Amino acid sequence: MAKDCSFDVVSEFDRQELVNAVDQVKREVSSRFDLKDSNSDINLDSDKSITITTNDEMKLRNIYDILQSKLVKRNLSIRILDAQPVENALGGNVRQVYKLKKGLTQELAKKISADIKDMKMKVQPSIQGDSVRVSGKDKDDLQKVIQMLRQNEEKYDYPLQFTNYR
């Protein structure tokens, strides 16, 4: 009897790499000439969100661009950032909160499972909490599923990783 192979579809990020990226952004904001005296601040609130506070929206966009570049350099997807609306803060400043996406939502897990079933291959997706386990007898089928999910990652708007490949 052939042994089943499987992998998990998850949406996670490396917390330490995120902390390092935010620290790099803080250092660059304090040393850049155009942002030096802008009372700009960037904070990582546990694993929930990143908050940027500064004088005006142009500086806010500049700091966000710096954050994106630091995330990409540290192999973190910028899809983990869920931008909230810009709001006014004390002292005429502006603030924007970026919630961090971690784990698949139930709706997204159902959508991924449905897309895998629509491929009509001999694999079986099952939702397990905030991940989707895909199992099948043929490793080539699992590779095709991974390839399909990577191609459709834009549609899901979530960073997807594939773990526990056996």
C-alpha cells in the first residue's frame, strides 16, 4: 500500500525578521535628512499591528515605502500588512495603523479548498484551524497544487507558505 504524502498551506511570518525590519526603519527615519525633524515614530505592537505617526501624509508614504523595502529585503511579504485608514493624531500629526495578517481566515481556507477540488486531481484538502492540509498519494499532484496556489496568490491577497511537506 502506498504511503500518503501531504503538506500544509499556512500564512505566517517570522516575528524576529519583522522586529529587525522595524528597527531598521526607525534607524533610517532618524538619520534621513527629509525625515529627521518630523517627529516621526514607528511602533510594532506585539504581533498585531505596526503604527506609523508623523507630521503629514507625504512623510507617512515615505516611511511606508522604507518599511516595504526593509520587509522585502528580509524575505517578508508586504501582503502581511493590512493598511487601515489614515487618522489624525495629537499635535496636528497623522497616524496610520497596519494590521498584520497571520493565519488563514475560514473564508479563505474554504476558497483555497474549493480551488484545489476544482483541479479534479487525486488530492484531498482539509481545513485544520488556520491552515489547510492537502494530502494525496502522488507527490507530483501535490507539486501541481502548490504551483496553482502560487499562481493564484494575488487572488487570495494573503502570503502563502507551504510547510510540513512529506
